[in-house]
Amino acid sequence: MPTSLQLDELSLTVDTEAHPLPEGYLLRGQRFTLTLPFTPTTFYRHGWHSWSLSAWLPSETNLHAPFPALHAPQIDDPLYLQDEGLWSAWLGAVPTPDGRVLLLGALDLDTRIRLEGDHLIAWCESGNARWLLTLAADEHRAFAAYANHLARLFGRRGLSPAPRVWCSWYSFETQIAAPLLEQTLASLADFPFEVFQIDDGWQQDIGDWEANERFPEGMAALAQAIRAAGRTPGLWWAPFLVRATSRLYREHPDWLLRDESNQPVSAGHNWGTPIYALDTTHPEVQGWLLDTLRRLRSWGFDYLKLDFLYAAALPGRRHQPIGREAALRQALQLLRQAAGDAYLLLCGVPILPALGLADGLRIGPDTAPYWDNFYITLYGRNFASPGVLNALRTTLHRLWLRPLTHTDPDVAFFRSRFSLLTPEQRQVTVDLAHIAGFHATSDPPFWLDPPEQEALRRFWAQPAPVERLGRYRFRIDNREVDFTPWMTLPHP
Ligand code: 9PG
């Protein structure tokens, strides 16, 4: 039976429970349809995890399934990626005909929304959920009202300024070794930053989290060298991911997340092989996660970049029958508790389940020393693929998360070598860091000429003042920057 809702002069109907709130309504239900008194022309869709497309899109947009399908879990929620039309994780917003913003945002996990004509259809995979419906004069206020509720329900972290980070990924990728990192550390001696973070490439395998042969003295020795240089040691870890080549996979086949036909659930494809997920509700897996985290901490790493975290929230049959995002949050809570006061940068992570647990969140896909890989983005319909453009688009649409956590837009580039970026495109990566308030790079100073070194020093020494002038317009250091031309999705 439809209930009438009144938001200022807008009359809506909904076929579920509704309770008035000062800023709108609290809706409650497992599945409901909200009927609007107008047909929206655009829709704010929010992607599932760090890398997933978030943007204002024309309402007729069809998020075609990406190609190849093998990569689906790395792109967005694989359960819905085959669906036609416009769906969104947890929240969605539409402009009213006179330019105000109506936002529907879930206050519980495992929740999705679709826009169909003048209907917003909302559902929860794991029982009843609460939702905030709010109408505000502009999008900033609508998102702020939602963020307020999330802060109250999930908590917030990252209230002091974010650490300044050097990260090994976007220069050396997996080709890291102790001598190269020691050389890099020494070359950074005169630069003002806090964290020296070792990324993917130190481990024996995905699942076997011990130093490989390129780190013969072990990870503790390197952490000690980083500490001796006056920096915080940082380390990358994909806690919920397993590769079939690992010892972990061979020794504990019963720890894998499996589907209805008992096949391991695909977490995608990377490092040239299929990747799988652990069932983090299994008590033995939880024990192993804690042991592994304590080992990394005992080596001296006080900053952890936890990656590919969506793996714990993939659809599957779990030891404990709880919602898949609840399962992820439970596992993150476990790690959060055991990590003590270590800084946790969460990456490849479904956003809502991470709130209150993450010190920092990666809020966009990987950047790269190039603007866009046209073939992957356009023909593959993969807006989560690496590149400055895709990272810029999703990051700018996730800035409303800033009251809840540090927001990491991925690294800025200063180098002209080993890069296809123009100086203007490099400036975009620097501007984005200032806008998001998180200053990281992967450039080793010995790849930089003297003016580039100077630019990196300035980047870390003086965070530029930023004023938001519009949805995609900013004043940065007295320069006006407008990203509007880059925000429309290309058509195949
Ligand atoms: C290390 C990297 C870096 C990076 C992370 C993450 O195949 N994929 O779809 C895919 C997506 C992201 C990705 C790697 C592969 O990057 O975001 O910063 O830590 O892992 O492997």
C-alpha cells in the first residue's frame, strides 16, 4: 500500500514504512519503490568499491557489462554487472526540475538502488534496511546530510591531516627489491614526507605473506632501515585474496569462498592468473588473518595498505550465514582491532563497510603514467581501468566522503620520463591530490630532473589551498581549474 511523502512542495509515494526526520524521511524495508513526481534526467550512481565508477550520469545510461567478463569483480559488484540500466551501490541522487537534489542513501549494508524512469527501486540482499531520503538545496548539502548519518552509524576516522606518502607501485610495480628501495629511501632524504610504503612485489605469493628472494634480509630489516631514516614503514597486503599457485591455496582448500556448486568464487584475474577469495567467516581463516597481521606489525610496519578487500564481500556460501558486506565489515573490524594504532589505508574496498575502520580510503581506480587507455575504457566499458582520467572522474564524485575518512585519489606524477603524461596532465594529478587532501607519489627523485624535484618538494611542503567553485570547478592556489570537459562518459 503506497504511503504519500511530502518534501517541501514535492509529493512522492513509497510502498514501505516511512518516518519523518528533520531532513526528510527514514524509510525501512527489504525492497521498495519510490515514485517521483518527475522523470530525472541525470542520476548520481555510486560504484561498489574503490575502483568502481562513481559519477553523475544521464538517466538513459546503460552500464554495459565490461569486457572481458573475467575482470568483473575488479570493476564493480559482479552480481549486478550483467544487469541492464543504471544501478548503484547504497546511494543514488537525482536533481529536481528546479535544480535541488533528492538523495536516497542506505544506512545498512548489502543495499542497492536502480533508477527506472520516475522510479527509484531500492533493495537489501540481507533483510530489512534503513534508508535516508533527503531533499536539499544543492548536492553538497544532500551528501553532507547523508555523511552525517553514516558518521553516527559507522563512525569516522582520519580527522588529523593525512600522512604524506611515497609508494613504490607507480614506478617500480612488482619489480621491487631491497637494494632498489634502500637507494630510493636514501634519495628521498631531503624531502618532507612521513610514510615510505612498500607495495606489491615483496611477498612470496598472493596468500604466502613472507618476504621473497629479493628481500633476503627479510621485511623487518627494511622496516628498520625506513624507521632509521625517520619515516614510517608502510606495507601492501591483500589479506582476503589467494592465488592457486600459493601454498595457502594448496594447504587450505577448505578456507576458500565457494559458490552453490562448491567451486571457488572468482575474485577476478591478475598477476597473469585467476584469483580467489577466502571465506573470512571461517574461524580458522580469522585466526590466520590475525596471525598474519601480527607478523606484519611485528616486522615494524605501522602503515598498512590493505588491498583487493572486495574479495571478502563477493557472493558465495559462507561458513557463517551473514550478509556479504557484513562479512567484510566483520573481517575489517577484526583487522582494525588487532592493528592497534597502525594507519590502515583501505583499497579495492566496498565503501560503506569500511567506514569508521579505515584511516584512509582509496576513492578511485588506479592512476597510471598515461591519461587513458582508450581501448580498455571504451571497448571494454571499463571505467575502473588504470589511467589519470578514470581516477579523476570517480575521485571527484567521492569527495563527499571527506568528513568520514582520509580520501586517497592515488599518486601524483612529477616525472617526465617513463611517462606519457603531458605537463598539463601531470598538473591534473597534483591538483587532484590537493583537492582530496592526500599527498602521495611514486616518483623516485633519481627519475626527476631538478625542476621536477623542486615541484615534488613544494607538493609535500605546502598543501595548496583549495576552494570548490562548482561540481567540477576549483580554485587551487589562485588558479581556476575546471574538470567539466572530462566528466562525460565516452560512448562506444
Ligand atoms: C598492486 C596494485 C597497487 C594499486 C592497487 C591495486 O587487474 N586489476 O583490475 C587491478 C586493479 C587494481 C590494481 C591492480 C590490478 O591495483 O589499487 O595501488 O597497490 O594493486 O598490485
